[in-house]
Amino acid sequence: MSSEEPKTADDRESWTPRQADGWAFFSTLLSGVLVWSAVGWGADRLLGFQALFLPIGAVLGMVGSIVLIVTKARQI
């Protein structure tokens, strides 16, 4: 078995994503949720809310991350 990427479309059908791709997708999802949750938390602190923007930021981070993951997965 070779570790080279397929060079033709026929070879691509038999190619499976590497384990590193899964970790990259997971880290994209996790970092998106964490970063946008932190943005929401900061907005809550600045504007004096208890927990309004934190969940909004978490959901936006998850949706944005999923969009990025699907886009990247379609390129593989």
C-alpha cells in the first residue's frame, strides 16, 4: 500500500480519508465552538447580560464549523 494521494479520478474512488483528516475536522468543530462562545461571553460581559450571547455564539460557531467541514470534505 502506498501513502501517495491518487492521481486520477478512478484512483480517488478507492481512496479513504486519512486519520489526520478526522482530527482536523474535529479540531475545526471544537475551535469554532470555543472561539465563538468566547466572543459571545465577551459580548455578554460588555453589554451586561447574564447568558444571552454565549449560546448564540456557540450555535453560530458550530454552524460555521460544520459549513467549513462539509466544504473541506467535498474537496477531498
